[in-house]
Amino acid sequence: MELFDKSKIEKEIRELPNGILTILLDTAVSLNINSIAIVGGVVRDLITKSKNQDSEIIFNDLDLIIEGETSIYVKELQKKLGPERVKVIRNNTTYKTSEISINGIKVDIATAREETYPIPGENPIVESSTIQNDLIRRDFNINAMAIELKDNKLLDLFSGLDAIYNKKIDFLHESSVLDDPTRIIRASRYSAKLGFRLSHQALRQIKDTVNLWPWNWHIGDNADLAPSGLSIRLKMELELLLKSNYWKNALKNLQDWGGLNILDPKLQNDQSLIEKVFIAKKSNIEPLTALVYESKYPISLAQRLHFDKQQKEIIEGACQLKKYLENLTVNDLYKKWPPSKWTSFLEEINANESSFILEICKENPLKEYLISWLTNWKDIESPIKGDDLIAKGWAPGPEIGLELKRQRMKLIDEEIIS
């Protein structure tokens, strides 16, 4: 296999301190760890740069995999370099991973493992294993490569090198999407980010699996019972996609492949979906919240994806607002309402301002009134204060609140007229 010398890697990745890879290797050797290797996007970038020196290595962190316990390895690193240089950020005992920083450089370390999926879409069962077996359990050929630090050798079990040169992504197994449907989201993200295309086999696997719908849980079932790959892990992958600079192309990929059907068929068929999410993002709405609101049953989907309380309230408020406005359009009486009447009506709904923005982005037929309230009417205050009325002899009580509201509504109408 192709060789990648440690000193050369450090020269190519300028963020890495000189000699750091040797220190990482020596620490593994001192613990009798059989193998330690670099994995992840850095490997892809190094391969690309070996072919084209003008290409750029985008370094965010260093991903390592070891045939040993990460917690023991990290403690040994701290002994060698000192705890002030090696900071532990996070440990995950379930997946046997550690996130640390060395001289401020983020390093993710994982124990080589095998994964089995007892139920499609659920979290896998994890067992320690070899680096070769760890590469076998991964998602795509371009991610199933590692640079072994002992002999500087590239481990490439699935022709990832050729895939990178040919800019083609393929799944490693026929059941990849069945085991983990979030791989559809990752495939769209990598395709958009790297400018790679999916192989015909990969596209066929996505379409066949989604059309067959092999998972025990179906859209419309109890949202709380959805497997992790169709709920919380799906949310995490969508958030990564929508926060990226290439989210539009990634979202288009999903629609082209039929991938959004795992979320909601309405999203899959919405030809203006990208534009709606774009408008919402410009209005500082979380893009995933905007995406979910465009689905057929947004409240249920928000529950399935384990939205936090604020996200759920925004979705629920927008749904309530939509319902109120639909009831209003049964007749044309609203067309004669003054701004004060609209203000009272909209504020009785008591929805989050973000809920209004969602309905505006959805092109609600009454959006002009929503925009007027959001950008003008809601900020108009009563010209007098409660203390002013008390000073004039008003007795404290609910009558003061009613008078302040009357004065505010009067001013809203007067400002619009003027």
C-alpha cells in the first residue's frame, strides 16, 4: 500500500506540531497497543494532495483509532506530555471514544470496534476489535481508509483510493442504509462538500431501501417509538447538513435521491423547499425548525426528532397561528379590520415571533398582516404610562390596563392613517 511518512504528514498539515505523530505512536507502543492509525477527512485530503499539490487540506481535528482502551491511552499521554498540555474534553464510555486537546489541537481518539445492528435503524451493539474490522463497519469507501503510524502504511480495504481519484462514493455493504438510514444524510453531505457523485449501486440501495421501508416503525406511528436512526441521530445529521456552507446542494441531493422520504413525503415533493429554508435562515430561524415546519405533520416530526422545548413551542405556535388564520378567511370581514383589530387578534394567539416568521416563509395568504404586526404594530406602545394615569387620579386596578391598551390601539390606528 502507499506510504505516508509521519514527518511528511506534519509538513502537509501545518497545524500539527513537529514530532506529535511520533509521540502519539511511542505512547501506544509503551502500552503494548498493537496498532494506531489516522482516520477521517485528513486521510482523504492527504490522498487528494498526493495527486494534486494545489489541493487544500482542511484541518479541524485529528482522528485516531487504536487497538486499546482510549482512557488508558489518554492517561499515558498526560504522563508523557503533562496534564497542562493534554486536556480531556469529553469521554464516551459506550462507544469507547475520547475527545482531547494537545497544545490546543483537537484530537479524537477511538477504540477500534465492531458494530452489529440487532434491529435496523437502532443504535448498534459495540465490541472492541481490530482496526481492519473497524474500517469494515464504516459507511463509505472514502471513509474506510486509515494511515497506520507504525509503518506509515495506508490501509484501504474497499478501493477508497480509486474512489477519491474518481470522485465516487459507494456504501460498503448491501445493508448499509437498512442498518443506519442516517447514512443517506451523510452521503448527501459528503457529495455536496467534496463534489463527489454517488455510485449507481449506492443510489439504487437508497431508493430500494426507502421504497421497501424495512423498518418496524412507520411514519404515522407513535413518534416516541421511532428508532434512533429515524429520530435523534437523524436530527444530528440534519443539523450538520443544514449548518454547512453547501447545505443547498446537499438538500437538493436528498430530494433527487428520494432521501427526504425518511422524514416526510411532503418535504420530498416540495419544489420550493430550499428557498423556504433559505428565507427562514436569513430571518435567523434555525434551518431544521424551518424544514420540519414544511412537513405534513410538523408537530409529530418535531417530537420524533427530539426537538427541544423552544423548538417545539415555535412549531406549535406556528401551527396554531395557521389554524386561526385559516378560520379567519372563511369570510372577507378581516379585510375591513383596522390595524388595532389585527394587533389584538394576533396578540391573543400568544405565539413566539419565530412562529410568525415561519408562517411568513410558508407564504401564508395573510402574510402582509403578519409582516405589518411583526415589523411595526407590535412595537408601538401606549403614549401614556400607568403612573401617569395614577397621577391624574386613576385608582390602581384593571381599568388602568384597559385604558393603556385603548390608548395604544388608538395610536396604532393614528400612526397608520398619518
